[in-house]
Amino acid sequence: MIISETVRVAAEPPVVYGAFADLDRWVRILPDVLDVEVFYFDGYNQEFSMTVERPGGPETVRGVRYHRPFRELELVQTTPPPGLSRMCGTWRFSDDGGSTVVTATREFILAGDRHAALGEEGFAAVLRTALRTNLALFRKALETDGTH
């Protein structure tokens, strides 16, 4: 299943892209991100792990991001969250006359029983809410907090 969420940020694309591209900023912007470790980054290809707080306790994912400044970040999680056999997606950044439209897209495949009660549609709704929340937190950080 594929889902997407969009937000408009009152900042230029290089500034917005920069905040999403720098995983160290994620710890400051997103309260559920506990730790990030970057294993490799050459300016375009990045291998990393990220530990996030979830209701059932901390979860660590591992992945690769492909940086395409200032227009797109592509994500492939080589170790997706528990209960998923696949998680990948993009953040796309488009100039909108002094602001930036950010569209986050995720594709996932459920695995095992962890999300069986929710089903694909229910999990998609939970994931949409998480994307919406994260996009709003990035917007707030970039527009008001100076976290960028």
C-alpha cells in the first residue's frame, strides 16, 4: 500500500531540504527520535540506523537514503519496523513562490501478526497520522523555533 501526506513550509527549498536531510536534526525536531547513527554518507548515499520511542518500547530501524538536493530524499529501510516486511518512500520538495511544498510518500507491506488487528487500511491510517505529525513538527521548527 502507498500513502502520502503534504505540508507547506514558509522557507525556501534548500533550507527545508537541509532540515530533512540532516538526521542529527531529527533528534532535536522529533520528540520520539531517541538516537540516530550514520554509518556512511558521501553527500548522496547515506546508511543509517534510527531508534524511536513507540508504545511497546524503543524500536530501531536501519536504512539507506538517497539524497537528490534540493528536490528529493528517497528512503529504503533495510530493517523495517517490527510487523513490516517492507517500508520505503520519499520526501519531495517543490518551490512554491518562497515557500516549499513537502510531500512524504510511504510504501509498506505488513508481515506477521503485529498489525493484524489493524489490517492494511488501519495501519495506513496510523502511518498517515505519524507522517502528518512529523511534517507539522518540521514546519514548526523551520518557521518558528529556529531549529533549522
